[in-house]
Amino acid sequence: MALRGSQLKQFADALLDGFPTRADLELLSLDGLGVTLDVATSDGALPAQTRELILHAQAHGTLEALLRAAVDLRPRNEIIRQLAADFPRWTAERAPLAEAPVNPTRLRQAIVDAFSVEELQMLSADVEDLLRGRGVNIPVSLEIVGGAGKPAQVLNLVQYLQRRGQLPVLIEAVRATRPGLV
């Protein structure tokens, strides 16, 4: 399920209300997703890490588990309880739009075949712009991901975004540039 902008904001605001410190958010990440906050997010301010945690859960199909953990850990928090009440409606609204997950290996090969190095640089900038527009401040460039040659750069780009739960954003950018590729 992909959250809309207002839903992502409501989800993030609720988590920030119930988990106002990094230690609190770490507990939620471990309890809800079974991973440390460092695995699910990059360094940054707590609001950015909260959004990244949600996007990580979304990308890994564990958004519901994250919400259940938030409710379990903060059962008296009214904002989290309201989020839990709203969430099933969001799921019902988005269910018809669900797509099969994209295989990262096939995605990587499709990008290698369809994009030049210059186009990869533009694609990286597009991904960074999309993320920034969603309130996620993750730098994305070929220089950051590294790699000797185009196949290695694409592999590193896919893995970099996948580790941060942002692979759907890369897929969105690829589809915008090369409709029908993935």
C-alpha cells in the first residue's frame, strides 16, 4: 500500500506524537519491524527519520506491523489510536491500485539497458527531487552511490534506495522517464 502525501503526514505526525525521541523511535523500529533505526533510515532530524521509517515499512510491506507496534507500545495515545482507526479506510481506498512488487534484479537490468550514464545522473536528480517533495531529505547521485562503470552504479543506486525503503520512488521516476519499462 502506498500512502498519499496527507496520509504520510498524518502517519508521521502520529508517530512523532507517540514517539518523540530517537530512543522511542528506535524502540518502535525494533518492535514493529525488527530492524534498528540505522538500518531503516539515514542520519537526520527525527521528523525525517520518522518519515523514512514509514517509507521503509511501506516498501517492505510491513506498514501494518509498524502501526500495530505503535498501538501496542502507546495504547493510550489518542493520535495513534485515531491513526489506527483511519488506516483500514486508507487500505480499502488504495487496494484496487496495488501492483505486484518489482524485482530489483530485473529493475537494475532494465535501467542498465535503457539509460546512458548522463541519463542516470538525471534519473538520480529526479529521484532526489521526488523524495524532497515528499519531505524525505536523502541525497541521491551517482557520486554518492559510487561504482566503476554503469552496471555497478545502477546496482549501487538500486541497493542504496532499497536500504532506505525508497525503491518505489526510483520505480516511479523510471516509469515517468521510460513508460512501460518496469
